[in-house]
Amino acid sequence: MDGPVEQFDTTQLGMYTVIDDIAEGTFGKVKMAIHTVTGHKVAMKFLSKAIIHRDRMKARVRREFEYMRLLRHPHIIKLYEVISTPTDIIFVLEYAEGELFNYIVQNGRLSEDVGRRFFQQIMAGIEYSHRLKIVHRDLKPENILLDEYLNVKIADFGLSNETVDGEFLATSCGSPNYAAPEVIKGLKYSGPEIDVWSSGIILYVLLCGKLPFEDEVIGSLFEKIQRSSCPNYRHLLTPSTDVRYEPPTHLSPHAQNLIKSMLVADPTKRITVPQIMQHPFVTVKLPRYLTPLPPVPGPVVGTLASLVSAPAVPLDFEFVEGLGRIDDEVVDELVARLIGTDKEEIMHSLRRNDGIRGNQVKVAYMLLKDKKRVGKDLAIFAEQERDAELATMDPRNVLSPNALSPGGSDLDENPFEAEFGEEDEAHEPDDGLDDVPEDDPNAPSNVTILNSSLRKPEPTPTGRANSRRPPKTARWHFGIRSRSSPMEVMLEIYKTLLSMGMEWKEKKNLGCLGRTSAGRDDYCDERSDESMRAAAGIFCIETRARVQNIVVLMNINLYKVDEQNYLVDFQHKKSYRASTLPDAGKFDPAPRENTGPGEADSMTSSGRSLIENNGLSSDETVMSPFVFMDLATRLILELAGQ
């Protein structure tokens, strides 16, 4: 520190001075403000509670809050804290000078070196968010901010969602010019592939100064994107990967190849984010801090010799989850700014869970840390953070007790959750009818048993976890992998179901599948939208089986893992107790006990509330999932020929 600093009372920790309006959004204004204690400039996003309630957007706003609270990356806009007032929810965000959109408008198409730098930072942020199972779903230059040193800051996670292995999203969202074909068509999607498409559009705009698909009429724009591959359809399972847009012939071969690989109509043939990060166009002068982190070590950590050897990077610093490596100089300056505090008290506040004082001290620490870095090379500090995180991932480094936040619940109720706690977070609908990508008919037959595709808690990179993320509804899954063609796999599944005495729901509408067409234009029209969605239903089987007195309802889905492998996924939908009455059908549910004729209509309010309070409908009973697991295991063994 240079010279004496102004001191403040600790009661001023949460105070800001609003300076000016920056922009106006859907829910309110974005204002520039100065944090009183640190003097650091921030952006304050005001979200009107009245508008949020009126438009029924509480789930969307809360989801944005949850994801931004989790994400900590140098190229994703940082959320410092959330403030609640009687009229507004206020997001206190990292301040950025402008938008990538305005930069492109002012400068036109960029050189490959300049465009590459922007694109590297964008993809590094997207790779990080995908690693945490968060897809953005609205990537566009308007949502990519730039700081005063032209560093990318990805913003606006209002349409984001969490991905779950084996499940699909269905919401058609995003901006028309940047939306992927499958989103426009209303098909289901995994999530990461639509961010790849949007990023490909952004790369095209960066290097060409214009959009690949553009039309003033939204309907015509959608038609251009939807029909980008329709004329070359020869078979439902083998759509063309060619997309109609003006080829950027002025670009280098690597740039052209990457754009072409990203703007692929078939999402299963589209390049993936890990492949993009390894592409020759991206790896040119790629800063080390932008390279993806290695996976977190599993339970098998190597030989004894590797465990007793010295760690690559010794853990000679304190690391606090959510804050990263603690900067002692920042702590000392924060002590100097706050009257009546010492370093021990500040460190205690940094280590504790978010309470009234602990939260404000953490916010002040982050703000002061960012202020000290203004005007300096971002890469230097990002490298230090990366090295610190790598050190904490090394199993040979043992974190000291002081480096971990103590356990226990939060000491202060989160103001956002207090406002919106009455509404459950809106998740994507899941009806089990997953759209299935196209096949590789030339792949050799090779079925392999997987240990399980039950979702396990994935380790989050140390220092970026958030223990208060809203939990997803748990579902049971088993799966097997096959290299056979999709139709061959489906045939084997039906044979196995038949041999095991299981039943399945007949598919009366498969759209255009199996039909012939006299004319090419008619053929293309038949294979669009509703017809194609119906045809994709061939890869989902709704089955049921009775095991003694238990009925299990199960969905079996097939989807593509990579160019050579397909995954057969078994999803448990419901189990209930079957009726044992002499005249009952095989799958009729057991009648409720103590319910005689006419009693259902005269059920007392207390009886009805008992059912509702236990989360059960009148024909359901809590069942163990192990019946489903046993049935799925038998199916897997039958399919694998064991």
C-alpha cells in the first residue's frame, strides 16, 4: 500500500454509491456504482420484483442467480453479491465497458489474430461452464461484454440450464440469428451442441463482419436455417451436414474448417467443445490459462511411489473455496481500510460460510482484489489462479484445516431465496421421448456392458463449488453401449423384450419413416418439423413389466455418444403395486386399502391431505427402486448375450 488509506466503519461494507445509468433491460435498469469501502467500480442490475412477479419469471431469474454464483472464470462476468430491497432484486456484477457487438459494428470484420483472441476467451469460458454442466443457450455478441482492455466477459445467463447425462432439454430459446437448427425445429437437445452452433455464428461474424443467416422476416430466417440441410436428405438417419451460407473464402484454411465444423446441421456430427479447444485455429498463441484443466483425480491415484514423491506445486498458501488463493496483500489492505478489525478476524470471515458479516467481507475482498488488478495483465493473475487450483487438485497436497471453509449452514438467509423461496425452480420437461441422432450403419457390432450410467456426484474443480445449488430430481439410469447400427440395436431390444415377456406401447405414428415420395420437394416437406419428430420416436420404447406383484414402467432410449458408439439408456418412470384380485388385469394397480364402494367420493379432508402431504396420488405407492434395477440388469445381460 502506498501511504495511508481512508478508513471506514464495518457497517459501511455493504454500501454503494450509484453514479450513472448504463442500460435498460427486460426487468429494469443497469447502473454504474462505486463500492464505498474499496472504491471499486461495479455494475448493479436492478430487477423489478413487480415485473418479475407479473411476468412469472421468478424461476428464470433465480436460475441466473444460482449459475452466476457458481461460475468463477476470468472470462465470465462475476457476480459479487445479491441485494434485496422492497422493490428490487439487485445483482452486483463485475463492471465491463461495452459489448462485443458494438466493437464489431465499429471495426467491421476483424483480422484472424484479433478474432482468434476473442474466440479463444469465449470458448475457454464456455468450456468451463460446460464442465460444470451449465449451458448458456443464448450466446451472441450482445451478451459478450468487454472490459476496458478488451477482455471477454460472457454475461446474461438468464436462459441457461443445467445438463444431466441421459436427459434432454426441450425449450426453444435464444436469439433467432444464433439459434441452432434443432432448437428452431423444436427438437430435444443435450445442451452443449447448441452453444457450439451459436459460437460458430459468432466466429463467422468476427471474421466476416456479417451474419451467415440473415433475414428481416423471422419466419424467412427460420426457414433458411431449417432448410439448410433439407434438400440433401436421402434418409431420415443420414441428413446432410452441409449448411447454406456464403463461404468465407478470404479466411485461412484452418478458420474455414473450424467454421464449417461448427455450423453443421446434424448436432451429432457437429464438432464438440473439447475438439474446438484442440483445433489448429484455436491453439495458435493460446495462453496457458485458457487451456482446460485436467480432470479431477479419481479414487485411484497411482502407485505408492507417486504418492510419496513431492507434489508438482507445493501448497504453501491458503486456499478458500469460492475465493481461490488468498492474497495476503489484499487482506492486509482490507484490514487497514476497516476500523476495529484485524487480520485474524478478516480471515475468519473469509473462511466461514456466507453470513451477514462473512458475506460482506468476502464481497469486499473480491472487489479489492479485482481493483488491485486493474490496468495489469489479466493473464498473469489467471495463471496464478490456475496454478493454485492445480495444486489443490494434486492428491499429494494435503489441504490444511485452515484452508477449508468450516461446515455448517449459512449464518444468514439469502435475500434472493427469501423472496422467491415459495416457487420451485422450473426444470425442463422430461417425458422420456428423447430425440435420437442419426446412425453410422457401417459400424461393426460390438455390445459392451457399462458398469452403470447411474448419475454420480461429479467432482467440481476445487474452489469453484457451490454447496447450495438447488438439487435436481434424482432418476435411476442404467445403460449399455453398442457399435451396431441404430436400427439393428432397436431390433435386438425388441427381441429381448419379447423373450422376457415384457410389453411395449405401440407406435401408431412414425411420421415419414418408411414412406416413399414421388417428388424431391414433397420428400423434403414430409421430413420437416412434426413428421421428423414423430419419426425420431422410433428410438424410444415405452415398456412395462410385472415382477411378482410389482409393475415397473420403463423408458428405453437410444442416442449417439460419438461417431462409433450408441448408448441404450434405461430410465425408471414409475413403479406401483399390482392388483391381486381374481378379475384384475395383469397391470391393474392394487386398490387402496380400507376404501369401499362410495368411500372415494366421501373421503374426508384429513384423508386427502394425508395423501397429498406424502406426495402420493391415489393409485401410487412408495416402491423400492431395486426392482427396476434388477429388471434393467437382466435386460442388459440379455442384450450382451451373457
